[in-house]
Amino acid sequence: MTAASTRVSVLVPTYNRPHFLEQALRSVLSQPVESVEVLVGDDGVDGGAVVSALGDSRLRYFRNSPRVGMAQNWNWLLGRATGDYLALLMDDDIWSPDFLPTTLHVFSQMSDLGVVFTDHLTRRGNRLTRRCCALAEGRHEEFSTTFLEHKPVAVSAALFRREAWRDARPLPPTAAADMVLFARMAEAGWPFYYVDRPLMIYRAHDAMYSASLDFRDDCVRAWEALTVTDPAARRLLDRQLADALFARAMGELRNSRYARAREDLRRAVALGPTRTGLARGALSVSYCGPVARLAQGTARRLRQRLST
């Protein structure tokens, strides 16, 4: 498949989840769309066997040795893509059979769009739940403030133009790089289009990195990597960064890293959140037993000092 003939590049980063990976790849290969390449970036050891077993010529496999991490895996896959349109599908997510036909049809109707994204379902065990999205279906101009307020774009539920990626690259070294990806596209002025249909299944499970405490640090780094020019967008970015700092501080309190928590809380307050946010943060660790009681006492003392 040559660069001239490739319409869509689907990029699938993976790390030691062969069963999930097979389901994700099958959901791509079953899309009724011509001129598709599927690039698998393997940061583990199990992806090659899955790709070989599927035996589809549209699959291209790359093994990272040594491991490069999520953001660099994304950067490398995006750099190797040859399609006019690009999509990132996480190895534990699944597309509906009409995801690509629907998003490509929208692009065919509006040639200046940068990103088309859809609603999605969340699967927890055998239960499927539809996300509640605040946006109306359709075209959205000047999307920077909307993105920062609602964060409505799920990375596995978006198709974007190659030129929009050029305005967003490279992604910073954070597992929350998808927030940077779409925020930069919005800041560059690309219009977004929302399809109000759940055409992707987001799988929630215990092995999700986004459920780990380390992911809170990734979120802080993601918001720190962004710059915006609009004053309203700047205020929203500050709020998102403050929320991420609060969340990281609560994790630090659980792990008795009080000096780090204090610094994050001071930074968050300096960005302008209300001090009631600090109280809500202290309550969020109430399920942690003896450490929580110590953390809540520390947070209470920090609130008293920060209010003086």
C-alpha cells in the first residue's frame, strides 16, 4: 500500500494485553472502508503473535525495544502513518462497525474540518453505559474553550486530518497526551464535529493505567504542556491544572508525601480555585483508613495556614 493510496491510518499502541488487542484489531479490520492501514506499536512482548495470527496485509507491526512509553509510542506511530486521516485506537477499546464510514462521511461533507469525534459507551464487566456529553451534535468552531471546559473528545473515538496532527506534534512525555493532542488542534483553529452516536466502546478494567495514582502526575504534566491565547481559555486551563494539582496532592497525602502535597495545594490555590475545593479534596481520601485520618488532619492544617 503506497502513501498515495492510503486514505486512513489507524494507530494502535499496545502493551501486554493480547486478548484485548485482538478484539481492537478485529474491530478495525471489519470496517467497510477501502485504503486503510493499521499500525501496531508494541511496547511489550505479546503483540507480534496477535498480528501474525490475524494474517491481514493491512497490518503493520512495530516492536519497541526498549520500551518507549505511551506518548513516544504515539509519536512514532503518528510519524510512520501515511494516511490522509489518522486515528488512535487504544488496545483495550473497540470500534462499532460504522465508526469509520460515519466519520469519513462527515469529512466528505466539510472539507475544512480538523477532527470528527463520536460519543461512546463504557463497558465495565458485562455492563454498558453511555457517556453523558454536554455538546450538541454538529460543527463546533473555536473549540479551544469548549474542549477545556468539557474535555469531550475520547482519543479512541476521533478521526483527525493529517494536517491537524502537524499542528499538534510532538506530544509531550505524558500518558495524558490525548488532552494535549486535541487541545493543540483546537488552539490552532481547527473546527471539530461531534457525532452524537456511541460508535466506540471504552473498556474500564483494573489494568487501566488511567486508574493508577501515577496518572495524576501525567495529567498535571499534560495541562502544563499547553499554551492558549484566549483569556477565557486561559482561565479554563488554569482550572483544569488546579483540579489536576488537587488530585495529585490527595494521592501524595495518601502516601505521606506531605511536602509535595503542600506545594501542589499552594500552586492550585494560586491558580484561583475556591478554598472549598481543598475541603472536598480532603474528604476524597476518607476511605483510606488510618492514613486518611492523618491526611485529613494535614489537609485541615494546610487549609488554616493557606487562609491566613
